[in-house]
Amino acid sequence: MVYVDQSFVTFRGFSAIDIPLKRIPKILFLVIVICLYSQKGISQDAALISSRLTLVYGSSIPFNFNTLEKIKNGIEIATGTMLGISLADGNPDGSKMLTGFNIYFKSFNDQAVIQGDVYTLPLNMIRVKADNAPGLGTGTTEGYQDLSTGETLLFSYTNPTWVDLNWADYQLIISYECGKPVADGGNGSLLGEEPDYYNVEIQFDLWPTVAGGQPIDPAIRP
């Protein structure tokens, strides 16, 4: 749904004539978060590594650019999504292959643009950041990263003395920004863009890492 408002201002001395001030387009976004719930891992020497992302909250993130200030300066939605991390090393002899994990993100199904009903916008108008919530204090965030069709690293976690993780105690907070000016670290404002109802789907991937920091591609399954 797209709205275009017309605001009015009354000038003194003009017999209360209402003069149109400016049309402010409402540019609406819906970011849909896609989490891969399938088991990911490898079998090696009878060891099975299993991993899972759990969506705690924030499956859809609405951006409503309904003022000129928002269109010029962009919108940030902090703590928009929370993801729980489950990661277990099931080697029967008790030795551990796991040393940590990486979180990557990309547009789902290689969606190439932010799609509107009529118009499109480049993917990098949306930027995403992952921060530690409970349990992952030694992890490293990459800060805000551009949305693209390729896997982009958001967060990494390493623990040489591995302890299995469960989603309730080990979580990440995902923040989003859209339309931030270049001067403020973004990729440009939405000023001048056409009003429309835009949407994009975002995929988050959990890649376990083993000794030597080697990530295990989620496409590899036991």
C-alpha cells in the first residue's frame, strides 16, 4: 500500500486560504527475514556437527518513510530481529572438532533488487548489522554491511575450548538501516525515489568453523 499525503499551510493576511505546501511520498518497505532451519554439518570420523538458527522474534521488519525527514535521513531499526544459535559437536569420543561459527547474510534466492509494485531500488539501500545478545560476548561484529546477492560476513564467534550452544542462551540481535545518506555512512538517501510498496527477503546462514578456522559451507549436509 502506498500513500501520498498533501499537507497544507495557512498564510496570515490571505483570508485563511489553504495553499498546498508539498506532497510527501510515503515509501514503504517490508523486509522479510528468512532463516534456514535445516540441519547443516559434515560427517567425519564418526563426528556429526549440527547447527540451527532459530528466529526468536522479528520475522518482518517494516520501514515507513512517511516524512520528508525520514526520506532525507533514512531509518534505523535497532534490535529488529533476534536469532538464537544452536550448534553441537557430537563426536562420540568426546573430542571436539568445532571452534566457532560465522553468520552470513544475502538476499534470498539471489533477489537482485528491492522490488516494488512498479519500481525497484538497489539492494544496498538496506544495510544489516549483527550484535551479541546473551552468551556471545567474545564474538566479533562486522558492523553494518550492504545487502547483496553474495554471502556477506556479519558476525564471527570463536571458542577454542568448545562448549555446545543452545538457542535460548546464545543469541544475536540484528539491526537494519535503510536510506542513510553517504555522509552518515550509508549508500544514499531515498530523496527523489518513487513512492511504492517495496519488499525484499533476507537469508541468514550459520556456518560452523572447525580447527584452523575453516568454515563449513551450509550446502554440505551429512
